[in-house]
Amino acid sequence: MLDICREIASEVQAAVKPLIGVARGEKIDAAAEETVLRLLSETEIPMLVVSEESGRVMLGETPKYICVLDPVDGSFNAAHNIPIYSISIAFARYKPSATLQDIEFGLVKNLATGEVFEAAKGKKSTCDGKNISTSQREDLTTSTLCIYLQKNIREIRLLQKLKGVRALGSIALELCYAARGDYEGLVDLRGCLRNIDVAAGKLILEEAGGVVSDESGKALKTSIHEVNTLSIVASANEKLHKKVLEVI
Ligand SMILES: [Mg+2]
């Protein structure tokens, strides 16, 4: 399935290239999604596609897989030619109860730089074919996290304890950068993140040694049968994860 993801990501990169920095985010999203749906249907593998624009699309009958797709994560950045936007594709074997925990393959490609992050369940995550691992930092005072703030700034205690804070505008890529050890994780408690944004990045971070849960430390059991929203806490390692959860 990762072969299919790679081919799709390359074609989407080519399809959106002329639109970057000139078209509106919606137009870039639509062009990308149309490309992905065409290529997925050409595989003739029966599957349920859950995607940003179209919601649920059934390709063929008796689906074998669920494809959880964000054709462009970071449309704002793409529209403004800020080189942090990506395609996120994840696959789970089809079952009626499938959740984010069931994702088996994930690929995130930075559509500006061409960098590719991949994971298959049980195997080490890679960036451009090389194994990657999360940061070993276990203390908040030496850690940098991507944080998306709620309006009531419930995260203020966490902000005060950290070394640094970032918000780059593409959740899928932000999870991958944490997987590579660039910084120590991501916190988004707004409850408006979507399963399609995190499906691939979550697996890539976990297979690189990271930990992903909801705000109470529970596994993300969000259904992937349709677009759903959630909050996440993602950390480079178990010890840091506990410390982040204690503060929030
Ligand atoms: Mg999108």
C-alpha cells in the first residue's frame, strides 16, 4: 500500500504545483482530492475513502481497506507559498469498528520540499528511506512542543514550563517532525483536529518511538468511518508524555 501512497503523493505534488501561492486554499484542496480519488479508483482495490472534501466515498464493492486522507494538510500555507503543507494518506484494513488504532500504513509528503515520511505498523518509521527516532528529552524545561491554543488558554501552565513552542500549520507534518526528533511533540486540545489530519502522522510518530493519546492519556479510539474531530497529546517518549499530561 505504501507504493500506492508514494505514487499518489508524487502526482498530487505535480497537480498542485501551478496553484501554490496563486490559488485559494479551497482550489488547491479540490485539485489534490480529485487527483487522489482518480488514482485510488484506478487501483481497482475496493475501499472506503474518508476524505476532507468528499467525506465518505465507496470505491467498488466489499471494501478491503479504509483510506483516511487529507489531500492537502496546511492549505493556508500552500495558498501563501509557505513551504509547510503536505498530503497525508493512511490505510487500515476494513472493519465496521475501525478506529485510528487500526491504521497499518501511513505516508506524509511535504508537497513543497518533497520530503517523504512513512510508516508500516511494527516497522521503524522513515524519512526519505532512512530510519528516524523521536527525541530522548524527558523534561519539559528542555522540550519544545507544537501547541494550538484554545481561546481560554488552558495550556498556559504548560507554556510556562516549556523551552519552546511552535505552530507550523500542518498537523500531519508536525507529527512527522516530532517523529524525526526535531522537537518533542504536539498538543491540540481544541477538539477540532480531524482524524484525517492525524491518521498517518500518528502511526509515523508511534513507530519512531513516540506516544499519542487523548488529553486524559487514553488511546485514540476515534472511528475512521467518517471525518471525526478530536484532541490529541503527542510526545516523543513515555516519560515526557506523563509530564505533559500532568500539567494539562
Ligand atoms: Mg486539507
